[in-house]
Amino acid sequence: SPIERCKKTALELIKGYNEKIEIVEDNCLGDPGIYIKDDKTAIKAFNNYSLINIMNKQIKNEYLEGFEDYIVGSKKLENKILNEKYEKEKIIVYISHDAIINPFVAYLNKVESINKNEIIDYLEFFEIIKENNSIRYVKPKKSFF
């Protein structure tokens, strides 16, 4: 399952840090995530369109059955990040999937479409910096390892 893959990724990252780190599950990042309103009807879109087409339809805020409004979903994650309490100089890692990460980064950058070669790959990540009362995107990183 996507959630299990995210947890496995988190466990591998924790091994690399060699410290006790808590894993917190949150349906905002998957199962169903910020962009899915009804997973039973949203599956039709995944059966009818490629992932890149779904993401671009979202970014253009085109109707997809079972999907949340793109701006509403993006703001939900943006507010979650902005309201997250953390100790200064600490890192919070959010692990999710391309279908959530790419549209969210497009939202932050006000991008109007995504090319297939821009989709985040396994173990690639985007760094997002929280400063004061806003967040900003920093270019994609190729890998944690």
C-alpha cells in the first residue's frame, strides 16, 4: 500500500540519522490525501487518465469526480505546515507520493502545468522552508542517499 511504502521510506531515513525519531501518520499526505474527496469515485480518474494528465487537470482546477478542489486541498497542506509546532533548528520530514507532492509544489510556485520529466522520482524530494508565516519552495533535490 502507499502508506506502507511511505513508512518504509521513513524507517530508512531514521536508520540514516541513527536517532530515535517518531513517525506520525496523517491522512493529509495519503489515504486518501489532500486532493481526494471520495476515493471510491476518484479511482475512475486513475483508470481513465495518466497520472500526469490527472495532475495537470488538478492544477487547472478542472473537475475530476471524487477529487477535492485543487486550491482547497493545497491550502489544507499549506496550513498544516504553517501551523506545525517544531523546535528551532529541527527538521520535519513529510513523506508522500508524486500525486500529492507535485501538485502541491506547483501550487506553491504558481505553476500552470507539469511535464512528465518533472514528476518527482523515488527518494527524490523537494525542500520547503517555513519562515515566519509563510512557506517557500526550494528546488528539488535528487536523493537523500
